[in-house]
Amino acid sequence: MLSLPQVPDLAEAPDLSDTEGCIQCQMGSKLVLFITGNCHWQCDYCPLSETRRDVDWMFANERRCETFDEVIEEARAMRATGAGITGGDPLMAKERTLEGISRLKSEFGSEFHLHMYTSIPFRPEVASEFADAGLDEIRFHLLGLDSERYRSTISACSEAGILTGVEIPCEPDKRDELLALLDDLRTFEISFLNLNELEITVGNHENMELRGFNLSTEITAGAAGSNELAYEMKSRVLAAEQGLPDHSDGITREPYGFHLKYCTSVFKDAGQLRRRFLRRGESVIAPHEVLTEDGTLIFGAIDADSDSKDDWIDELVDETGLPRRFLLWDEQNERIEMPLVVAEDIAEEIEDPVFMVEVLPTHERLEVTVVRLNTPEDNGIGSE
């Protein structure tokens, strides 16, 4: 069973200085375009699962796609205002990435915002290819926190008109290196530094154990100490911007010249993801379904095959007075779907199994809960 963390307050309003990519992600309106699972695999904290790691597949949100026509279908299904292009590393499938950027811009227009993640310091002349295709924003993941190897690529992207920045996880055992990175980045042509809380996932937990990391709380995948370090760095940048002494060492520093954004593990999982599910659910919800606060769809169901479905629907309409548009036969799962309240009302009158079903509003409609509402000895409609 998949459950989203239950937290009382997910309100992390965008800062005025946040990038458009961040703002749309926080709204849940960005399509996640996983362009390839291929990568150089130099990061021991990579969160990717084995189903996506080192596999040259493309996904739009949770949907596996063979073509960009399918990617566009998914973007329409969630009413996307933009897309975040990720992997693996999109540069491992550069031509496919360029095609995707061009297709999405052509289909949805220049206002459809596209940002991309990469950890590869590609040749500076490639920057113009991405700019010409329509890339709006690029985020560099600095391998080994070695900023210098990215300098020329970052400059080329900025000069090409792409909003350019750095996005890295906040590793709690790299405090000195990360604080030093703040000063290193003063001389780079970047507009932002995004810090993500370091996550411990199925894909990286063995490596994280080797480094001695533990979960910070029971409701988050964040590594202990990551959150505190991120806020120390954010406080330092804000203090410098305001001309105030740093809280940790009392030194007053010159402004850094870039915006620092911090995103927590909880907000990524229970904020951005939930809002994306809610957005897609609002778009694809059927008359018999209810959209929950968690972004799942709930309905009732009765098992029915192709031979019995018409009789079942006729009997349900006659007995409940429910309009036929509120009854849907699911051929794949061989069941008749209906409003949950109707299923609950008739459960004790029907010998055949009646269920409450909860699904994610994704293309595959992954079931997260199935609960039987009656018991085998119940009698009534549909029994002999």
C-alpha cells in the first residue's frame, strides 16, 4: 500500500526570488519528464530505484512512454504548465532531450516552462543548442562539489540566455565543503543555488548506511543533519544579503549574488507530489469517483465479466435509480465501478463481493487500497 506522509502543514509559499521552475513545481503543475535512466553513476546518494536505474526508458510522470506523443498526452492529462527534464542524466540522451524540448515548446507554446537537470559539464558550444530548442532553465549538479570543472559550461548557458543555477543535495557530512562552496560560487554566472534535503531511499540506503546517515524523523526520508545544515547555509546567504552578521560565526559578509532555495524531503513527497496528483485527479476524475485530499480517487466496485456486466448494470439502475453515466465497466479489471456511497448502500443486499477501491490518478491508475464492503453470507441483489 502506498501512502503519502500525513503532515499538518505543507504550506511552503514560493519566495519572490524562486525560479519559475521552482514555483511551478510547488504548484504541482510541472510534468516530470524522465528522459533516460542512463547516467555515469558517480553519486552514492542517487535515489533511483532499480526499475529506472541504468535503463534507457522514458517516463512522463509515472507513465512509461515510447514516443513524445504519449508525453504530450500526459502533459495534457495533468494540465501541465511546464516540464522538469531529469534522469539518469538527460545529457546521456542529448538528441532525445533536444527533441523533447522542441516538441513540448511547439505543442504548448513559448510560455510552457522547461527546466533541466544535469551533472555533466558539457562542451560550451552545446549551450546554444539547448537555448535554440527552447530550454528556459538549467540546474547543474556538481559532482564531488567540484565547481571549477563546470565554470565554462555554466558561463556558456548563462550567455545563451538560459537561467542558470546549481542544485545539489545537502550532505550533512560535507559542512565545511558546502560552506566553502557558497564563496566559490560568488564568481560564477549563476542566479540560484537550490539545496535539497538529502534523502535515504530504497535505491541508496546501503550507501547511506555506510556513511553513517540515519533518518531524521519517522515521517520523512531526510537524512539526520541535512535539514539543519541547509538552514545554516540559507541563514548565511540571507544575512549577507541584508548586511547582517552571520548567526553561526558573527562575520558580516558581502552579498553572494544568487538566491538560495531549500526544499525539504517532506515537501517534495507530500507537497509537490500530492499537488501534482490533485491536479491530475481534477482533470481525469469520472462522475462516479471522489477525489480525496491526498490526491487519490475513491469509488465502489462489483466484479463483473463481459457476459454479466449488462445484466448487472440494468439491475443496479432498476434497484437504485442511479443514472447509467455513474456506472462504468472496467474491462481490464472486470468490474463495474460506481459511486462509493451506492456501493456502501447495497453491500449488505448483494452476495457477490462489493469493494471500496482507491487508486492514484495516474495513467496506470495504481491501486493503493481495496477493501471488501460485504461478507460472503450477505444475500440480496444478484444472489440466487
